[in-house]
Amino acid sequence: MKKTIAVAIAALFAGSALAQQAAGDPPWKQGMNPEQQKSTLHPFAPHMTGRDAKELPVSSLKVPAGFKVEVWADGIPEARSLALGDNGTVFVSNRNAKSIYAVVDKGGKREVKEILKGLDAPNGIVFSKGTLFVAERGRITRYDGIEGKLDSPGEPKVVVDGLDPDRQPGHFWKYLALGPDGKLYFNIGAPGNIVMPNYMQASVMRVDPDKGVLETVALGVRNSVGMTFRGKELWFTNHARDWLGDDSPNDTLHRVALGAKSVPNFGYPFCHQGDIQDPQFGKSRSCAEFSKPAQKLGAHIAPLGLRFYTGKMFPAEYQGNIFIAMHGSWNRTVKQGYNIMRVKVDQQGHASAPEPFVTGFLQDEKADPPMWGRPVDLLVLKDGSMLFSDDYNGILYRVSYSK
């Protein structure tokens, strides 16, 4: 009975907020004011079957002196999250095509294999001790010993289920990261652009993969699609709300110390970027009551995956830096992002303003679409080079350095 009442209350809150969206409109239009209903801005869909790298202006990509960026693998439709197996297998998720791919070495050449099919929005993946964990829309599963049976992984074991019982629209895809405590960290996004979430939404959660026990790590997080760790610190990106103008609010970078006495709340839906009250939900709240971001990253820039650089190939000045994949803006008249940015972090956890590292995907900031590629996630390989995925074209790129 209590569960039924809780679900009904959650539906009431979500329904009242989503009512701002006109009937028949897609979820991304939610939160528009009447004048904005005339806007021609819209999200950009990826090429669902991918594109051959030979068709693309890869030579136009720019990196700092000494670095090189090249295509590492193509033919991976809507390549999203990345994970590295013990034997060198690179696992790649595909959120829309419901598949997981593996890139393997076969006779000195890379081969792309579709190893899992028919999943429900599989976005987040983590590899640990022979097991591939997959975050689908409403559950997290595990495939044990997968590198030894890529051609027939078998049925998964369920770690936790019931993460999206109402199948709300909006930000239902999940990122996945493994913490130093052995627990799996993931996001549960807000069910719309600007809505009142229920008690599990707009959060960062974690689950013990052996016991299936859930815990809340952070609240007031509209939509994180990138997480990583530095020691016992969780760092993650967050997308701020849409339809408050071209330059507001900023998407953000956040830091949470594991083992903190209380769960931090970063403000959504009342406050954005740490200092902007929401015109609808923030009227009776103060931003001072909420935790602040570690850094503002830019308005509507769509930061996704991030990694601390821990390899030994890049110069010393890059050690310990965060690299962030900026998927790029759509809800902005003049587009920005579509690059890899670098953020320096000191020992006290102070993060610098982001600076460009890989650029050249953005061709015409006012065109529709303005870009030819969109970075999503990053992965540091054993040789110290770094891969990043591009879901617009279904390609993995490698960034290397030599003196």
C-alpha cells in the first residue's frame, strides 16, 4: 500500500511539471515559455548506422604540439561509453541500437564484434575482474568471464532492478563507474528538462554489486553522463536545464568526497550552476543552501564522459588532468563544444577553467547541424594513449604523444 501511494505522489509531481509541455511535443521542448515555442533549435540525431572514417575530414582535427589524433576504429554505430578488458578488449555501448560491441585484435588487425543485442538503452559499462557490468534503462546487469566468451556471453545476472519503474521520459540513460570501494556508481536523471523529481531521480546512486543494496551519493543532479574517481573522490559532469537563454545556465563539474557525513545536494530543480535560482521552482529557495560545483564549464556545452589522465605517455604537465568529452550544444543560437577539454586539478581539489585539447569537429557554429562529429567518452589505454568515442559517426579516435 505504501509503495502504491509513493508511486502515485511521484506521478502527481511529474505530471504537474510536465504539463508545461504542449501535447504531442517531444520531451526536450518541456520548459519552454510561449515565445520559445517558435524556436527552431532542436537536438541532433546521430547517424544510426555510423559512417566510414574515409568520408570524414579527420585531418581537420587539432591537438597541441607533439600530440596526434587518428581514427582507431570505425563501424561502431552510435559509439558511446568505453571500458577496457584485462586482455585489451575495448567494450563500447550503443544506447539507441540496444547493443554492446567489443573491439578485439585479430591477426594484428582490429575487429568490431557485436556481442550483446536487444538490451534496453544500454549506455553505461564497466569492466572489473573479468566481469562486464551494463547499465540499462531500469537495471544493472553483469556478464562474468566475458572476454573468454565474446561470441556467446550467455544470460546476464541482475545486480539491481526497478531503477525506472514508471519509464519516465527524459534522461533515463545511465553512466556507470566503479568506485575504490568496489561499488558501482551511476546516475538517475531528471524525467524532464525542469521538473520536480521523485526521491530517486536527479541523483547519483551507488550499488553493491554483490548485495544489490542501493545508496544515495548526491542529490540535485539534473543529468550526469560522466563519472570518474581520483582516490576517494568522485568527480562527475552535469547538464543544466534548457530554455533559460543562450548563455545561462552553465553545465558543471562536481566533486564529492566518499565517506562524507551527509549527502550533498547540488540544487536541481531550485538552483542551477550554484548561483542561479530557477524562475519556476527557485522562487522560495536560496542557492546558498546547496553545494557548489567544482567548476562551470559553459552554457549548454553538454559535458559527457571524463577521465583523469593516469598514463605515462603524455608530458608531465598533463598528469592528473581531467579530460572531458563535450558533446556540444543544440539549445544555443551560436553553438559551442564538440571537443575534448582539459581541466587542471590541484591536490586540494581546485579545478581550473576548461581549455581546449582536441578541436575541429565544429565547422560552422550557426549551421544546422554545425558539426561533423560529437565526442562522448574517454579511455586511457595501457600504453598511455587515450581513446575517445564519437556517437555521431560511430568512430573511436586515439590521441597519442611523441617528442
